[in-house]
Amino acid sequence: MKDEAGKGNVKLRQKAEKLVQEKNKSQSHDIGNLSREEAGRIIHELRVHQLELELQNQELRLAQEELDAARKRYFNLYDLAPVGYVTVTENGIIQEANLTAANMLGAPRGSLSGKALRRFIPFEEQDIYYRHMQSLIKTGLPQAFELRMQKKDGDSFWVSLEAGIEKFSSESQPLCLVVLSDITRRKQAEEENRRINLLVETAGRIAKFGGWSVKLSYNKVYMSSQVAAIHEAPPGYAPTVEEAINFYAPEWREKIFRVFKRCATEGVPFDEEMEIITLKGNRIWIRTTGEPIRDEKGEIRQIAGALQDISERRRTSQALQVSLKEKETLLQEVHHRVKNNLAVVSALLDMQRQEVDDPGAVAVLSDLTTRIRSIVLVHEHLYQSKDVAGIDLQDYFSTLLEDLKSSMGLQNNIHCEVRAQGIKVGLDIAVPCGMLVNELVINAIKHAFPDGKTHDGQSEPEIKVTMHAEDRLYRIVVSDNGVGFPGDVDLDSSDSFGLRLVRMIGTHQLGGRLELDRTRGTCIIFTFGERNSKIPGETDDC
């Protein structure tokens, strides 16, 4: 820049000298005739003029330097702007582009000049571009629009275009200045929001579910489109709070008013199932929930919630309740008939026993009767119980032991105790457990107390039945304080029918394990689990 300024000063001086020479030719001055005073005055004026010219030159140089600095700042702002600037002719040929635009288009800046801007626009988007650019040329009005563009490598991105006419002088042809703003992230966010909103709308339509809110200062209920549809109202329907409460069936209005008021004044959320009457007069069940929304000071400003049409669910639930009640009644009737049929079999065996003189046969028939009676008791409990799916083993075992004492004529000679509180099982576990306890208690009654003796000779005869349940595992302990299990009898190999039956029920049917403890009388422990449950190795203390 300094070299150019120096060359300019030389040219200016040469021009000035030429003008002086021409002026001297046209004017005749005889310097020799000037007095000393006149010559001095002329020299002084020349020196002053020279200083004036030097000051002017210095000011011009400073102005030039400031202009150069401003031009440099301008180009930095232009090239490094956060948006792309592209200057194009009326037919769309790029004249100039800043660095940001070149980076957006993925092409060197120098290669853009002379190329058509449409080359960076996908074919399916070019109609939008042509329509707006033609409108700009015809009307001169600025245009703003959005479309997809394509980089040189083929990657696409979204831009917002703002185009206007620029005319740099009266003689020059007008140019179009196009401002490019990358809006890819915004478009991606909008697409994600659109997708989420579509999913929410679809889910709400399928589930008949939507949201609502009330700005307490406006006293208006703003409904989502699905909530409006549930009320059979048009989209955008916004009733007052009083009008919304009047949708509820007369018997529910007082309650919904009360819970809404508590939510608005005390901040208590609500979750209720009620009936409403739609704008078309249809009566439907809905579930409505609401909770307070507070401002930064903690004051309740809004109530927001959800509302769902649960009419179909209510109908299905009611149908299931009716069906379940019918099945429970039918199941109780089945248990009642099974109990009666088994009671008939038991009575026939008892009649047969009275006709038999052989003591051995009488004993067999008596044992068979008690076994059938243990099964009868299960069905009797199920018939009488409100819960047909579970049998209370405390009640069942207690009744079973009382029946055994009565049938074997023991009255109060042996104290029987049952500890199985809180344990309920299904029919598939209750029946085999009852038969197993039945056999073990009969065995204890028959053999544990010969002549009323106990293992220590002092305590009263006692039989205990205990059951524990934990982590899908069950343990039944049948113990007595009698003289003890005979040493020559093996629990695992005895030929006694009763013990064989115990082994068959315990190990084969229930898949459990039997253990024998002779420490204090006789204690038989049976451990089993629900299907696929592992049985632990430890045993209960008798």
C-alpha cells in the first residue's frame, strides 16, 4: 500500500511541474526586476504552500491506512460470518461466495465462481428454489424459504434461504444476494418432535387417553384432541371449569368438585374413576387424574392431569367378575359333590366293617375309612371356604386330628397340637399332605404310647404337627413324645402299608425327602418344594 502511495505522489509532482511550466510560458515574469522584499515574500509563500501540501499528503496517507484497515475488517466479517453469503446473477450463476458458504457446500471457494447455485440443490427441491427466485426477479421483494441442499460429496443438509436484489450502481446489472443459514439440527429436532407427537397421538387414540390442564386465573379447561374426542366434542374445545364438571353424571359431580377444589387449594393430587355424559348424551366411564403445578413462589397456578375412557375395561372387568363368580359357584358345587361321594364310600366301608368279624379286616377297613376321610375334609374345607384357591392348613390339620382321635376312641388321652398358622395351599398340595399327616398320626396313635407310656415315663402323651413355609419350600414335622420308633424298623424299607404309602406320597408324588429323628420319642420330618425348587440339606429341630 505504501509503494502505491509513493508512486501516486511522484505522478502528482510531475503533473504539477508540467502545469507550472505551461503557466510560465503564458505569463512573463522578470524575476531579475523583483525587489529583495518581493522575492522574499514569494519565497515565504512558496514555503508555506509546501508545508500545506505535506500536511495534506500526511492526512491522505492516514485516511488511506484507515480505509485499508476497515476494508480488512469488513472482509473478515464477511468471510467468517456464521451464515453463508452468495452473490448470484439473475440466471443463478455464482459470482462470489464467502468462506462459510464454501464450507457449507463442501467446495473450494475459488471453484464456486461461475457455477450455477442449482447444482447444489437436489432435483426434487429445485421447484421451490426456482419459484422463489423468479418471484424475486419479477417483484423485487425479498424471499425467505427452506429447502434441502447437497454438498459436493453428496451429503445433504437443510438451509434457510433469504434472497434479495442488490444494485451497486445505476449502470451495473442487479445481482441477487442469497443468505444461507444451516438449520439441519433444527429440522432434525422438529422431525424427532413430530415423530414423538405422532406416537403419543397414536397411543392416545388407541388407549383412548389424553391430557388436560386448567389455568386457575383463566378458569378454562384446555383439552387435548383425544380428551375432546372422549367428550364427543370438537378439537380445541375449551369449556369453563363449571362446564367441565357438569359433564360428570349427577351422582359424581359433588365428588369431582370436592377433589378438584382440594387439588387447587391444598395441592392434593387425585385419581378417580367416574362416569361422564358426553355432548351427544352417551354415558361412559372415565379415569381422571390431576395434580397441582406451582410457580417459583410455591403457589398453585395450574392443575394438569390425564383422562382415559375406561368403559371397555369396566365392561370386561364386570364380565370377568360375573364369570369368576359363576366358576367359583360351580367349583364349590364340584367340591360338595366330591365330598358327598367320598362320604358315601366311607359310609359303605364303615357298614362293611360292621359286618366283618376278622379283626385284621376290621383294622384295614378302619384305616381305609380314615384315609378317605382325610380327603373328604379337604373338599369340605374348599366347599365352605370363600377362597376356593387355597386351603388353610391350620384349620385343616386341626380338624383332621380331632376326627382321628374321635374315630379311634381316644377322647382326651393324647394331647394333639397343630402349628401351621397362615399357610394356605392348593388342592394339589393339600390332599397328599393330609394323607401323609393322616398316616403318620395314625401310626403314632397306634404305636407311640403302649399302655400310655412316654419316652421319659413322666410327661403326658402328646402329638405335634408343625408346618413351615419359606421361599417356596415346605417342611412338615410330625412328632410325638412316645417310647420311640422301633430300632429294627427302617423308615426307608419298611413293608408296612402305612409307611409305604408315606414314602410313595412324600418322595414320588411330592418329590420331597423324609428324615427320622429318635432323640426324644419319634420325629419324622418331610421337606418338599414347589416344582423346580431346590430342597436344602438342613432339617428343623424337633
